[in-house]
Amino acid sequence: MDAKAMVSETEAGPRRAGRSGRARRVPEPDQKPFRQPRMTYRPVDVVSADALESIHDASLTILEEVGIDFLHEDAKAILKTAGADVDPGSNRVRFERALIEETIRTCPPEFTLHARNPDHNVRFGGNWVSFAQMASAPNCSDMDKGRRAGNQEDFRNLVRLGQSYNIIHLTGGYPVEPVDLHASIRHLECLRDFATLTDKAFHVYSLGKERNLDGMEIARIARGISQDQFDQEPSVLSIINTSSPLRLDTPMLQGIIEMSSRNQVIVVTPFTLAGAMAPVTIAGALAQQNAEALAGIAFTQLVRPGSPVVYGGFTSNVDMKSGSPAFGTPEYMKAAMAGGQLARRYNLPYRTSNTCAANTVDAQAAYESVFSLWGAIMGGGNFIKHSAGWMEGGLTFSFEKFILDVDLLQMVAEFLEPLVVDDDTLALEAVRDVGPGGHYFGTPHTQARYRDAFYAPLLSDWRNFETWAEAGSPTAYEKANRLWKEALALYEQPAMDPAVKEELDAFVDRRIAEGGAPTDF
């Protein structure tokens, strides 16, 4: 049976196993129940305390002397009222360092993002870690049909995969852009899918205030809560990317105004590629990243003091031969770790990413992703965006890469589990029983624990060469292809109260009939 036929079964209704009628799910030991890992190790400080202060000071100097362009009149009015220096007749805004430092003190160091299923609420900040699917790819690929433009069918299947694996805690945006939906109503269809095909927390794009307003209302309806409760409980997030170098454009600023005024989550993330949109040195790129992030973060607090906000870092380097972005590099790892140091200095949750520049699921894709994840985790990342599926520098979501990344994320979660040392784990009685020259396979201590003593990987093949060859010499790529199809075949749409579903459909259908959001074309 091909993947399309498998998916059509899930759309017709959930598949059942046996006479009991119990739903079949992704089988154990593939995954553990939904839970957020916690950072159990001390994050790596990649620069000294003095060097960190030098980056901080350089950032404030940039904000004082150079400034940032705010391309929105209402935003400039808010900034001027707060005491920022707004150039008459231009978009340039400069900040005294005391204004920045005082304003960001109201940022909450930790908060909860509420999902429609409370069991899937996500904590931001502290030592909490969360993983989100890759977002915003214009293309997707799999080994059967190759690389193709984003479309609604693939979009929905990727959302289903995000729901199916418990190590994915929330969505971070559209896993692939469904370009077969008109841009004016695309957000409405996609957000309805987020609200129905998954019961995890989700993201809305800041691409004009109408999309923010629609996204917040869809999140509120899906949770079945009042407007007042929505304003008290962060229920949706938006990524705000600065237009590096040193600009915040109109849609992003509208997004901050609409989202922060309703106490919803803003993740301010400069996209600073060293050598292109930022200085070629990592220290200089970090100073610019920090200046842009602090400006956006401060603005959220001027809109609504205490509104939830996340410090985002996305500094990497470019290939100086071609200008193409490079990811999973030593420079990327250092920048990710330094970004975490800066976020901790300001007592803010930290967003970072799992990325690679590979064009196919190969050794490059694996090692660049491992390096990215190592920088993200040991940098103290709280919200790891693009955690699963990222390929080709962000241009493609790969179904097989998603499975590879899920395996990596599950391994990271196991790595973060504390190492328990007590009388039971020290196993002295087992050592006495076995003695010199024996083995532990049959001891009561092993027999009681062997089923879940170690992490069972999704993709690794631990058979010897002869057994592996007799099985047809399968590759990890081929196994990943089989696993995502199996997961889709076992997918079950999470239940939703019929009254909530009716209200949700009525809102989305009305907004579609009204034309949705304005577009540039």
C-alpha cells in the first residue's frame, strides 16, 4: 500500500487493531509519552563573563549611535512616547541604554504556552526544553516522489506526523507552505488544520495584522475559552524576524502590537548571517544580533509590560565562495552557545534551531544536525525551532529527515535524563552473583530491566553484517521512508468537542467568504 492510500484511510476514519477496538499507535519502543525534557547539565559558556559584557556593551552602543529602522508609524509613536529618539521624517530610532535595560526588566523569565489539550502545554524558560517541527519550507521531499512545491496534502500529512511523535512538543509554523491555497485564505485553512489535526500548541505568522487576529481567534475557539481567559493565558506564538541588518518591518511590528497587547508569545529572532547581513566575525554578528533582539524585545514590553517574549538567536555564517548560508558549522555552534549566554544574562527564555545545509538525507545532513543540536542544547536552548525535517538550508522539508531528526531528538531527551546512582543501579548484588568470568544476561537484575534499560533507536541497525546483508542491506534512508508511512497509517485525529468544531468552522468559513487577509498581488 502506498503512502497516499494509507493517508486516505486515516481521513476516512481511524484504523483499529484486533477485536478490542483499541486504537493502534506508533508502537513501542519507538517513543515515550509526551513530556518536556529538562536541561540537567550546566550550559556551556563559550565566552568569558568579561567578553559577554563586551558583546552586551557593543550592542547598546549600536542602539545608541547607529539605531534601528522601525518601519511602522504606530510603533514609532509608541517608542517616542517611551523616550526613544525617533528621527523626524525618517524611520531611524535610537535608544539610550538605560531605556533598554529598564524596559526589558518586565519580561517574564518563565511562562506556559497553553495547548487545547492541557497535557500538551509547553513551558518556556528555566531549564525546560521543547522541540518544534521545521517551519516555512517552500518545498518538501520524500524518496518516492522527490522534491516538489509545498501543497495542502503534504502540509496536512506533516502536521499529522507532528502530532504522532511525542518528542515534537508544538508547531513552529507551517512545516511546508501550501502554495496551492491562495495567500489571502491560506492562513485560515492552515490554522484550522493546526487546531483540528493536532492538539498541540501552534504558531501564527506575523504577515499583516489580519493573520494575527485570525490566528488568535482560532486558538481561542479551539481551546474553548473566553476572551478574558485567552488574554490571561498565552495560547499561541509568533516568530518576529528582524530584517537584518538593523530593521524591523511593518508586518513584524504589527505582529508584536497585536500579539503582545493580548499577552501572547513573541519570539524575537534576528537572522544574522556573518559575512552577509552581519559582520564577518562571529563576535560582531553576535553584537548586531543582540542589538536587534533587544530592540524588538523592549518594544514588546512597551506594548504590554509583562507580556511573554523569547530571545531568539539564528546567527550562522555563509559560504564565502558562493554566499550560500552554512549551518551546523563550528561558527554556528559557537553562536548558538553565545546566544544562550546572552539570553541568560537578561533572564529570558532562549530560542535556537536544528539546521543543516545538506541537499539529501546523507552523512552531511546527520552530522550538521548533530552539531546544531549540540550547540542548541549545550547553549541552554529552551525552544528548539526547526527541530525535525529541515533540509537544504531551510528550503525543503524532508519526510525522511523528519524521522532521522525525531530519532536524534529522542536520543537528546534520553541524554538529558539524570544519571541515577543508588543502591539499585550500582548493582552490587548482581556483581556478587556473577563474579569473575561470568555474564549478566540471565541475572534477575538484568531480567527485570532489559526491556527499557537502553534507548532503542528508530534508525540504527545493530545486526551483524551477514544478517543485515541477508535482509537486503537496508539503509537508514529506506527505513525512515517506511517509518513515516507507518506513522501516517496509524495516525488518529485528536478528539474535539462538536460545538467547538462547529464554532471553529463557522469562523473560518466566514473569514474565507470575506476574502481573508490582503495580499501584495
